[in-house]
Amino acid sequence: MSRELRHLVDRGQAYPLVQLHGVLDAGSAPMVRSLLLDLLAEQPEAVVVDVAGLSPDGPGATGVLREVHEETADWPAAHLALCGTAETAAWQSTGWPVWPDRAQAFAALGEPDREHRVSIELEPAVGAARRSRELITESCGRWECPELAGPACIVVTEMVNNVVAHARTSMNVLLATHGDGMSVAVRDRSATVPSFHGGPVPVTAYGGRGMLLIDSVATRWGSLRLDGGKVVWALLSDEEAAKTTQRKPNGASMADPARG
């Protein structure tokens, strides 16, 4: 088998299907990681990877799949599945569920719920945060979760304003429901990740105050480094939303979500 690793992404399925062909080793692992994280950053409900044509070279070769599984465990909260092998035990150390073929993998995942996932592409300009808030308000009304609109608008305002002020690149705002909660994420083309230290924030800090505010209203949040950019994300729950509505504004801890 050729040492070259090739891939094909089929977006015509219910969920994105990645077909890998070749040898998975230390040399090809970074490409696999980059490919999968870039795909997961689009926030699909699930990603299926067909490993029928893949040959792991060495006992640790599948470690990159385990790393991707662990790195994305919180967000984008996509279901991950491997398929195309009867030797499921050899792949279970990755943490991914393993299915003998594509049909069984897709059947286990069920039908996608595309009505509860939306995205919008924006330029780093004045009004970008306002447009994001409009999208959230509209989506929360349609999804019958108006109690999440306020915290989500706070989160997206800080994320988008960070891109406008610091990254200065085009961005994608992504929203999706997860049970009784919702995820808010912003993907941009800057590799600089906002910092958060939980204490006083220097005036020059990139995203320090925004991350402090996001931390106060989100169930959890984080970031994914990508080739050519990053995704900053937050998960909101009904419980946290209720707490947020009971809080009183307190200086820097509750910035005005209407700015931008």
C-alpha cells in the first residue's frame, strides 16, 4: 500500500462522510487532525469516517483520532463515528464508536435535525455584532427557547467584537441547539486565541474582558485551533440562563450587549 494518505469528503450524505485511503502514521497524522478539526468547525451534527482503506502503521497510529475525540468532546458536540472495519477492537481505543459499514453508522446516528443549526458569514465591520444578535433572537424564537436569547446575545457580542477589534478577518457565526441548551460559536481566520485568567485584565489583553463576561453566563466555553484560524465557542443551558436573568449588572461583569 502506498505511504501516501488520500482523503475524500462526501457532503452529499446525511452527515459529512470522510473516506481515508493509505497509511496512517506519524507523517500523515497531522493532515488527518487538520482535516477533521476543519470539518468539525463547521458544526455538523455528526461526522462519519470510513477507515476501510486505511492502514494504521504501529500501535500508536490511531492516537490522532483519540486526540481529536478528546479535543472536541465539549464542542462542537458532534457525534463521531468510524466505519468500514470488522476489527472494531483495534479502533476502540480512539473513543469513537466503530461500525462495520457505513449503513450501520448512519442508521445509528439517525436523521439530522438541520432546522436547529444555522450559520451566517460576516465581515469585520460595524454592525456585525448587531446582525449576530438579530440571528440569535430570530432563531431562539423559532426554536422556542427565548430564555437563551439574552445570554446568547451577550456571548456573541463579545466574540464578534473581538474579531472586529483584534482579528479583523471575515467570520462565521454558528448556532445550534443541544437538548435544552444552545451553542454559540464564532470562527475567524486569526490564530490568536483570546486569553482568560479569571482576575484583573490588562488594558492590552486580547479578549480578556470578553472572556470574563462569557465565563459568567456560559455553562462552559473554549476554543479550537485550526490551520488558518480558530473557533471560539460557548455552551448555554436553561439553568445558566435563569441565573443570568437574576443577576444585576455589576460593572465589567455585565457589559452592554447592544454595543457593536
